[in-house]
Amino acid sequence: MTQETSPPSFAGWADVAPLLVDVAAGRRPADRVVRGGAWVNVHTREVLAGHDIAITAGRIAFVAPNASHCIGDRTDVIEAEGRYMIPGLCDGHMHIESGMLTPAEFARAVIPQGTTSMFTDPHEIANVLGLEGVRMMHDEALMQPINIFTQMPSCAPSAPGMETTGFEISAADVAEAMTWPGIIGLGEMMNFPGVSNADPQMLAEIAATQRAGKTVGGHYASPDLGPAFAAYVAGGPADDHEGTCEADAVARMRLGMRSMIRLGSAWYDVQSQITAITEKGLDPRNMILCTDDSHSGTIVNDGHMNRVVRHAIECGCEPLVALQMATINTATHFGLEREIGSLTPGRRADVILTSDLNALPIEVVIARGEVVARDGICLADCPHYDWPAEACATVNMARDLTAADFHIAAPEGANAVTANVIGVVENQAPTQALKFELPVTEGRVQATGEVAQIALVERHRATGGVVNGFVSGFGYE
Amino acid sequence: MTQETSPPSFAGWADVAPLLVDVAAGRRPADRVVRGGAWVNVHTREVLAGHDIAITAGRIAFVAPNASHCIGDRTDVIEAEGRYMIPGLCDGHMHIESGMLTPAEFARAVIPQGTTSMFTDPHEIANVLGLEGVRMMHDEALMQPINIFTQMPSCAPSAPGMETTGFEISAADVAEAMTWPGIIGLGEMMNFPGVSNADPQMLAEIAATQRAGKTVGGHYASPDLGPAFAAYVAGGPADDHEGTCEADAVARMRLGMRSMIRLGSAWYDVQSQITAITEKGLDPRNMILCTDDSHSGTIVNDGHMNRVVRHAIECGCEPLVALQMATINTATHFGLEREIGSLTPGRRADVILTSDLNALPIEVVIARGEVVARDGICLADCPHYDWPAEACATVNMARDLTAADFHIAAPEGANAVTANVIGVVENQAPTQALKFELPVTEGRVQATGEVAQIALVERHRATGGVVNGFVSGFGYE
């Protein structure tokens, strides 16, 4: 299925088919030809040496051993020199805000890493600016030279009744967003107890997405694979990225979900789940690689989806299967397999040249037919949305905080207390409930040793609320 | 992606999700439970013994080793007794008219054979009754207890300028049909020279289909896999069923099409192409089994899609891969993978019980949760459309024919002639151009030996046209 989600500035296949047909037939020269590469075919799972790709109007018109009949005087020819031509990489689920960047700057960071498509859920801004904020992110996403599809946030706040967010997302908001051009589906349905309990708002959001023919993202963050999980699946989410072990991945795929396995800045869930393919031998078509959350430091230092694919290969996955998990599997999941995810006629011309399918150096990146990066340098313009002043001044505090706001008073006369401490586990989402004996000085509980103090400062509604607590597991001494 | 193509009488997943969730969670009894079968999982390509399937509102609510929490006093329990539970079979491309039956009677014939979904292009009636006739077929299709999705005919007539049909299909007709509830895409685009030459009408029909987010069916009946084929692919068709050799299947899949391989009453194109999977080892996800044309005699005597799957297995295909080619591959191709094609939550409860995955006896057929056949007997009601009288009286001849209409006059005084003869090749679509020496009696050329006479009688426009010719290859002596 071809989703009609082309940004306004980029013509759909239906609009440019006459040009593509003419180029393929040799009646019209291509805009650009990538010549003499090894065609990595993610449909058949083959590498075919000595192929050319002809591009016009930002889409692929022709792929064959010889595209010389597509080359005219003004055709730009890029010599692949035998390198692999792989499809631009797709990030199946992620949050741009985790990079501490806007969509434009995030795009500029990941383009040299070979990411040309992202499925992004702006639920952080939804908490701050509501539907209007989501629209701003969506609009800036559509301005970029790569494909940024927006998943409409489903759960803002993520824990209803336990948070004081700036805005909330309603089922009506979801239904409205489904009419926007860049919305590809519903963002991760985090209220999994709600779905399992048939919560009307959650099911209404899912129904609005299904009726729009779009994909419902899941988020089932529990090890319980019994009826509660089955009820969640019956509610409609089509994928899940919260699995942490092989059994999680297997259960999701068996029940007809796609298992998204993630390597983010703090998520390391690929190695423990990819064995469903590499050892158990299941059909790999329903596994998808994603990042979920990448800090910009991770992107600059270690990469983005190229890092995830490389890691999957290091975990024993065949390179072509790993590439399928970051290209065609993702495209198929979102109903975009005729739009992105492979180097075949009609698709957006998102092409990477790399000299090594294992180490995956990203040498040239072409997005929608334009060379957007070479040797790690972004060559594309990533335009900024005209963010209104209100969007840049959302911290609403009413008063300045003082040191006293962060004092944790001990019971009268105590020299030490037993404190509840959040136990962070490295590279995992779940935390532990710990207890520590902490000293008291001048009537205040002190964070010592590996225990640090943490504070949640209310910043939306000017309530002045400051909640203090303790956390361990960051490796402080 | 969930296509919103549920017939009016059958509720969509979005409508019944609260029921499905409640059944899965054990808060509400299922309508029906199939107990103790071997779950054939076409997502993971596994057989999992000892599973139950709980069904409600015609959809699957729960699949697990134990669904006893879904069983209430009024739940109908079907004992699978260890038999395989496979998804109802899908015919990826076919013409109901080839069975010489209406949709209702075709459904009644194929239900006991395990076919529960068909993608049918009523282009024969389009030639006779135009868009109105297509609508009648479409409407009767939606009345059936199985899933009959209509592909809007693209090429009526199939050879413009060489046929005098009753009606013609225009690009505007195609655009209109895309709004009908049962239209799944465009029927086989047979005018492949037109597409390769960027014919505006053909590209407009394809564009209307793509813009509706639906699937464009292909038909490229030529051995030329060069630029003409590439130009056809660039024009937008997403599948093709005219391949006859391994290279055809490979070329289609490499260029991002799905290769449909057919076993019809007269098409035997599976054995020669399935080697792309069984010997060449390509990813099988892009190969789909279909019948294209099945005479009702073939259905009754040999089966329908069960015959095709069985044949694919006999050709060396692993049974689970062959089943994928008749279930989930087809569903995914048409954007219906969350609606049909697997036995997983939310999907229409189309289930077959069979005791042998190779011989594939069809013992029980459940469609949308109802038992529609047992041991070869159809138990379902297949309602007839109220066909108007005009639709049953379309043969418009103006006069009765006489024997003289079929006389082929020889040149004056000739005793014998060299005649052009159509050479039919068994089980293939292409014909040969042959010449035979034929005798002349009383001034008329005689069909003798293996040569038979064939006549094309104009029956739409009362032109009185009768075109006579000769044909060989039917095995006459």
C-alpha cells in the first residue's frame, strides 16, 4: 500500500510516474545515475554486483546492470566504484526530543549516519504544548530533506492521575491528527493496563487510528505474557519495543505484532532478543530495529541506525537480515513498502554507499535523489520551523527556587533514617525499589556514597511543587 | 495496516475491540473456542502443538495453550483433536467469471476447499455491463460469508481498438470505484505496452488507485525483461502473475513487485517459478500463490487454493512456506495483514482444521467465526444478489445465425489453401502463429485433422459480425 504521506514539497509516485516510465524506457534522461555498485536487494535478500540506479524527480526510475540509456548530457553520474548500495536506514520508533534537539537539528545529526526515515512520536512536547506542539514538530518534520513520519502521541500524560502536565491528549485530538499529512499512526500506547482493561479513551484512540488505516504503536512494559498481554494485543497495538528477552520477542511475533528491538543511548535490548532469529530460526520479517531514545552525544560519537544495524550484526545476525530489519521490514509495517525501504522503481531515492556490509561505514548518503552527506559531513539544508515565542518559553515557575526547596527534613532528633531509594539498572527501563540507611545532618537527610538526590520540579502550572527523592545506580561514589 | 473494507454486515476490529479485549482477559466468554490444535503460525513460520483459539464477534480474541478462561456456558467448543489449525486460504488474483458462476455460487464451491479470501477482478462482466456490472459483482461479493475483495477492472477492453465490447472502463470509472467499500485495488493492468509507453489513461487509472492507498495489480505478459519491463514496473503495478519461468519470478521480486504464481485450470506456472525459493533460496515473502482462472469442474474435482498449496509442496516447497504464500504474504500485499491471513488476535476468524500439512485435507472450515464447511460439505448460506433482468439478457444479436455465417470461402477454383492457424500450447497463455495446408470442398476451406474451426461472434452491439478462424492444439484427431 502506498500511503499518501508525501510532504507537500515532494511529489508522489502517482504524480511523477510519467517521468519515471520515460526514464526507464530511455526516452528521457535521468537526473542522476549511481553507477557500478553492488545492489543490496532487501526484497530477495541478495547482493547483486555491477548495477546502476537511475533517479529522477527524487525517485528511483530504473535499476539494472546498465543504465546508460538513462544518461543524458545533464545527468549527474555518481560512481559507486563497486561499493554496496543499500537503502537509506529507517528508525522504526523514536523520540526526537530525547536528542535534546528540534527535528531539523536531529535530521542534520543523523543524515551523515545514513538515517533517511524516522518514525517519531513527539510525546514529550505533547506534555508541554499539547496538540499544538505536536503540530509544530510535525510541520518541521515535513520540511526536512529526509522522511520524518510522525506518530501521534497516545498517552500524554503517560500515567494519568499521577502527573501534572501542561496539556493532555484526548481521543478527539488523536482523531484530528489522523487527517494531517505527516501522521503515520498512533504513538506508543503506554497505558497498557488501560488497554487490557478496555479503557474507553485508550480504545477510542486506537479505533480512530485503525479507521484511518494507520498503524497503532505499542508499548507493553511488563514481563507478564499471560492473558493481560493477550488482551493488550487484542486491543489493537501492532508493534512493541519494550521486550527485553527472547521470550518477549517471540510472544509478540507469534501474536501477529512486529517486535521492535532497540539500541538507544540507554536501551540495550537487541542482543537478548535477536536470538529469536539467529538461534531459534523464526521468520525475520516481523522484527524491526529502532533506537527509541538517542542522546545527541550518542549520535555524534557512535552513530544512529547504522550503530544499531552494526550491533545486530555483531550479535550474530546476517548482514542482509539486519539490513532488512532497518529497511523493508519497517516500511512494510507502516504501509510504506512502495514508498521507502528498498532500492526499486518508484520508491524515494534514499541510497547509501558503503564499502563494508559489516562495519557499515556511511560514505555517501542520497535522500530523495539528492546527495545529503559525504564522509560524515551533512551537505543538506535542514530548515527550521518558525517556532513561536510561546513555544520557547514554556517553563512556568511563578517563583525562583532556593536551596531550601531541596532540603529533605528528617524526623525530629533522628541521626539517621531508612530511606526509599530508586534503584536504576544500567541499560534497562525498569527500576528497583531499594532502601538505604542515610545520615542526618542539621535535621536534613544527606545523600551519600552511591546514593544521589533527585528532584522533580513542577514547571507547567506554577504550583511551586518540588518533590525530592533519592536514586542510586549511576555509579557515583 | 487495517483496510476499512469490512462488509457492512461485519464489524471491524475497531468496533469490536472492547469485546475482544474482554474475552482475552477472561471477563467475558467467547462465542466459540477451537480447542487443542496445532497452531500453524505464519508470522514466525512455526507449528505450535496444543493451542486453543477463542473467537468472538467473528474475530480471534485469544490464542494460547489454554483458553479455558474464555469458555462460558454458551461457548461453542470445537475439539481440534490435535489437528493443524491453519489460516483460511487466500487466492491472490482470480476471476470469478472463469468458473462460469456468480460470486455466491463460486463461494459455495470453494468454501469446502478452504478458500476464505479471494481477490477477484470482474473484468469479464466489465466488458459486458461496464461499471454497473462491476458494482453488481462487488455487491454480491460483499454479501458472502467469506471475504471477496474486488479489484476494479483496469482494461476493458483488454486490447483497445481491436475489440467491440459492450462497455469500456474509463479512468473516471476507476476513480469512482476506489470509493466503494469492497474495492481493494486495481485489477490486472493488462495494457503493458500502454504503461511502458506512458499512456495517459493507463497511468491515470494507476494514479487513482495509488492515491486511494490501494494496490495496483499487474499483468506483464512478455518474456522481455529489459527496459520495457522496467518501464512497466516504474509505472506502478505492484504484482504480476504472468511469469512462466524462474527468471520471470526473480526479476519481479528484485524490482519490488510481488510475484504471483498460478495454478489454474489451464495455467501451470508454479513448478517453473517456485525454484526461485526452493533452489535459488530467495526470501519467500514476496511470492504469492493464486489460481487466476478456475473452471468449476476443476474446483469440484481437484480443489481450489488447497490444490495450489498442495501442488507447491509437491514441487518441493516447505509446507509452512507454501502456506505463507497463500495466507500472510497475500494479506500483506493488499494491506490486510491485520485483517486476514493469520490466526492471531483481531483478525477475522478464518480457520481450517486439517490432519495433514502435505496432503491438506480440508476437514473443517470456519469463516468469520462460523463453521461454514465440514468434510467437503458447504454449510453456509451464500446469498444471491437480486440481479436485474437486463443483467441476464445481454446477448444482443439482432438476428439468428445460420450455417452460412461459419463458411470460410476459399479463393476461386482453389483445391487447397495455406491457412493461418492459432497454435494453442497446453497450460500456457501465449499461442503460436502456425500455417497449415487445408483442403477446400465446395469452395469452402475445411478444418481437418488436428485443426478445428473457431468463430468469434459479436454479441454486444448487434453488428452481425462473425469472424472465423482455425485453431490447433486441443488434441483433436
